[in-house]
Amino acid sequence: MFISSAFAQTAAPAAAANTTGSSLQSLFFLGLMFVVLYFIMIRPQMKKQKEHKAMIDALAKSDEVITAGGIAGKVTALTDSFVTLQIASNVEVQMQRSAIMQVLPKGTIK
């Protein structure tokens, strides 16, 4: 009924090796999950930020844009960090460049 001492001595190192293998496997899956999350979430977000920065740097007078608040207007003046938009006749608004979300094709705003 009792386990012989020879069998108990050989089972202990096998259990320790199994625990080490299990922890290495867990570490591998954790690393794999980080790599997958990087390619699914982090990398596309960085790409989107680069594209937005390039769009903001390429702004020019008479571009038609939409802001983060949904205001559509025509760019009338530019500085390093601000944009002046004409949103109606004789109505101009000054806002930060980062508030520009999209550049529209010419002739969209009438």
C-alpha cells in the first residue's frame, strides 16, 4: 500500500522538472501574447499618429478641414501651433493644429 522509497526518490526530480517546464511554457505564452498585442494594437496606433502628424504638417491656406468637434471650415491662416478657420462668411475661429482631424477634398464646403 505504501510507496516504496525508491519510487518516491525518482518521482521528486521529475515533478521539479515538470514545474520548470510549466513555468517556461507560461513565460513563452506571455511573451507571445505581448507580441500579438503589439502587432494588433500598438503598431497600428503608432502608424495612425504618424499619418495624423504628417497631415497636420502639410496643412496649407485654403485647405478645407474638419475639426475634432465636427466643425468644417477653410484654413485662412497658419502659425506653428494654431490654425485660423473660416467657418462662415465673416466668422473665423482660431484653434490648435492638433484639433484638425481630416482634410477634405477641395470644393466640399460651399
